[in-house]
Amino acid sequence: MDPLTYADAGVNIERAESFVTRLKKQANRPGHKQMWNAAGGYASIYPLAGDTAVAVTTDGVGTKLLVAEELEEHGTIGIDLVAMVANDLICVGATPTMFLDYFAVGTLQDKLADAIISGIIEGCDQAGMILAGGETAEMPGVYEPGKYDLAGFAVGNVTKKTLITGDRIAPGQKVIGVASSGIHSNGLSLARKVLKGNRAAMSKLLKPTLIYVKPVVELFNSLPSSITGMAHITGGGWRNMFRLSDKVGFQIDSPLPIPDILAEIGKFVKPDEMYRTFNMGMGLVIIAETHAEKIVETFTLAGFNAQVVGVVTDKAKTLTVPSLKLTIHD
Amino acid sequence: MDPLTYADAGVNIERAESFVTRLKKQANRPGHKQMWNAAGGYASIYPLAGDTAVAVTTDGVGTKLLVAEELEEHGTIGIDLVAMVANDLICVGATPTMFLDYFAVGTLQDKLADAIISGIIEGCDQAGMILAGGETAEMPGVYEPGKYDLAGFAVGNVTKKTLITGDRIAPGQKVIGVASSGIHSNGLSLARKVLKGNRAAMSKLLKPTLIYVKPVVELFNSLPSSITGMAHITGGGWRNMFRLSDKVGFQIDSPLPIPDILAEIGKFVKPDEMYRTFNMGMGLVIIAETHAEKIVETFTLAGFNAQVVGVVTDKAKTLTVPSLKLTIHD
């Protein structure tokens, strides 16, 4: 089998990016000037009162839904849904408060619906958020029986003190990686194509996304100025780091272990494509100006595997992994 | 043809309501106690700083999507999407600020995507909101080619001063109705079933939902204490008024004209079912303690058709329309 790419799996990233560019241009209004900018654009931030702003973001779980469907296991997909938005929200320096779900089905089935909601509530608990509302839409004709979609919406608050602008990211700062649990919720179209028919591997795909909120919020309180950038590693894989700054690059000297499931997929996909699509063992990246060891310790105490994985360089828009002789450009 | 009901169209409201009841019970956490209560539960409100809170809500456009699909006209469905959440947000006394969309497709098609986004932006302009972010998800396998779904998230701010709690609703207060443009975005499953094959009528179904934000926000500023309740008439039709208070009832003496499209549907559906499903000419209901005429005038000047339609009564959970000899219970 020839090595596969994300485009082979039917997802055209360039078309999507071109659409988003057009959209942003068309949507631009004077009101956008009031918004606060944050590194990576992981959330939208609007000032509310005094020094405090509200941060919001939305996402889905993509085609991980189809894995849940194939395995008929819907109890953890809600954790993924919360993870996708909660982990985004912390990247701007926000403390998540409320989660809302949009759950659309062809015909509402109690067992399926209860399983999904259990996962969402478990995810909210892990993120320290409350499930504050949502919409359950029954749409016969849009979704076939048994099919559904999920969107999540996370709300948090952020102050000027914890806001992560990315402006202070500079060469020499430490890059801290926090381990992922597996594939998380990105690159599933490609993964499903590669692993088709391999039920044991499919089951590993379903492992829920880790939620990094609690140790991060602890760090917002204990070390509010140490963190200069934070990247949730989602669609686009390690390129997510480029979102933090266009003035620097990254050198990853000590990568975290690659989860089995990603190693399995890596047998069929070129390394470059792997790092441009998957989290490759690292679900969250933190750039630290100071206290890198203390940050690592905070994650370790919270039960996460974390370590200093590399350093910020002056090679703008360039990421290198010397041990793999791998270079990725923005 | 026998008269049709909403259940005949494949939508089981009781099952959905039972699910939401279970969900709320299971999701309950201490954090919910911090939330502000508002009449009708149209949005979730979490205190942010001092006297200010953030209000959020989510919704979709339901099977109005299928009408857009059938007619291949996708330019206004985005207006409906914004309307559904923006009109909900004002019902708690919030001023909408940000809108985020979740747009999921099988395969991204430029023409379709651009049409949808144009509608969303038009809706945001009508609501005085900015399109602050969103997610465009390409999910081959979940959605067939040409199929898509949309969810909208609206964010606003609310203060103790404008918060509409419903506590001050009392018998004798005026009920003001603001006209709808047609079916808006609710009851479409039933409507489609009734009007199947009638292309002229289908086209009328697609008329965009009116967005009531601007005059209402004007009233929050000019008459902050006159409004004691506000109901966006969505799924459940006129029963939405019951959401405002379980201590009072409503008598509608001078209903607004019924839009042609709803009259057409009414040929096949019993009156009771019509009022329990559709807006019946009234997209927004306002309960006013004072200044009813001034409120009507504010809507009129903003280009809406509005009038005092009735009065709050002491017959709890009972809505009467004497001219139609119609009584609806909660």
C-alpha cells in the first residue's frame, strides 16, 4: 500500500483553509477591534467588565463519531467533545466555566443519548466545568437512524493577568510537552482509512482525549507569568505550535513516547505527514519563560506524563526534531 | 387526509422532554448554584465580574435545512441560525455580542459554504453581533455529499439591572406581540409533511426568521424596568409563554394576523396543534408592567409590526384565545 495522506482520506485541508480565510475577510466588522488577541487563536475573547473578558470556542469531534458508531460504544465520545473545547480555552489563558452541547440525531434513542450525555458530564467534571445548557435536536431526514453529530461550546473567563498573548515567546525558552492518551480527536479520517477492518486498533482509537484543564488552571494561579504560550495539539499535528508565534521556531530534542496506536498508523503514513496530522504523543505544549521544572511537576502530580521536550529557537516557522532528522515548515 | 400532529411527522416531543429532564438531573453540580436564573431558561448565565454576567445559548435550525436543500437556496438559512440564538438571548435580558457557528458537511463545497456564511453574517449584522469564531468540520461518512448541519452559539452580557427573572410578572400586565415573518425555524418537520410537493408553499417556508435584537436592546437601555418577561416563540408554539411563570396565565384578545403559510398549514392540522407547534403570527412576546405603548412604538419605528395582544391573568398555566374559543394548558 502506498503511504497515505490526509487528502487521501477525503479531507481537503487547503480548501478548508481557503474558505476560512474568505470567511474571516467577509465577517470583519468594527466590533472585532474590541476583541482581545491571544496566541494561537484558540478562542474568541470579548471584554465584558473592567479587566475581565469572556472567552469562547466551539468544536466537534470529527469522524471519531464514526469509530464510536462502528464499535457501538458511545460512552466516552462526550469526553472527547468537552476535551476539544476545554483544552482550546486554556490555551488563551482562560479558566473554563460553562459547557454547552449541540446533539443532533435522526431519531432520539434513550440508550444512545444517555451514553453520550454521560460522557459529556464526565468530561465536564474532568474540566471543572458545568454542563450549563445545550440543544438536543431530533432531525429525521438530516440524520439517518442511528447517526448523530455533536458540537461543543465552552465558555470561560480570562483577565489581562492570565491572558496568553504570545508576545513574550522568545528563543531559549523551554518547550514542555504533556503526553496524549492516543490519537485524541484529530486525524481520524486518515486513521480509519489505514486501520479499516482492524477492530483491536479501532478500539484504541476510541480512547478518550485527555483534558488538561485542572493543572493548567492551577498554574494560572500559582505561576501566572511563567507561561508565554500554550498549544493544544489538534488538527494539523505539531504545526499547531506555529500558531503561537511567527517570529520563532521550535527544536524538539526529547519527544514523549509515541502511543502504540499512532505507531501502528505510522506504518502506512510518511513521518512528515504523521507529524502534520497527529499529536505524536504530545497533546499539549507549553512554552515557559521560567519555572519549567515546577510546571512539569504540577502536571506530574495531577497524573499526567510531562517533560521538557525542547527549546524555542530563532528559526521562524521551522520545527526540527534532530533525532528523527525531521524538519517541518509552517 | 386526517389532521396531522407533530408526532406524525416523526418528532416525539415527550421522549425529548423526558431525556432533557434526566439529563438535567444527572448534570447537576454545585457550580450550577452560582448561575443566575432567568425567566424561561432561554440562556445560561454565569457571573463573571461584579454585577455583570455572561449569557450563552445554543441552537440549530432543525429541519428547515431540508427545505433549503430541496429548494437549493442556502443564502438565508444562516439568518435563521443567528435568529434562533440571538432571539433567545434577549429573553433573559442579555445584550448579544458574539456569535460562533458550527458548520459540518460531508465535503466542503465553496458555493454552498459561501451562501451559508453570507446568511450568518447578514444575521449577525441584523443582531448587532460579530461572527467571532466557529468550526467548519468536513466529515465524509457522517454527512452524505450535499448534506450539512449547522449549530449556532450566542454570547451576550447581562447585568442585574437588565436581567429578566420573571418574578415581577403579575396579572393585569400587558402582553405585547411582535409579528413573525412566517414559520420562522420551528415545526418544519410537520410543515414539510403537510406541504410536500407544493413548491410555492415550500418557498414561503424558507423566509428567514426575524431578529428582534435591536429594538429590544434599545428598550433595555431606555426602559430597563418595564419588561417583566419575554418569550421567543419557538418549538412548542404559544406554550413558550408558560415558560415565563407558573403563577399566571395569558388571555390573547387581539392576535396578530396569521401568516399565509401558517394558514395554509392550518388546513391540515387542528387549531390546538397549530398553536402548540407554530408561532401563529407572533415571533416574540413581551410582558410589560409599564409603558406598553412606548414598547410597541419602539418596535414599530424599527420596522416591526407589534401591538398589545392581551393581558396576563391569574389563571395559572392557562392560555385562552376567546375569539377562537381556544384554551391551551401547559
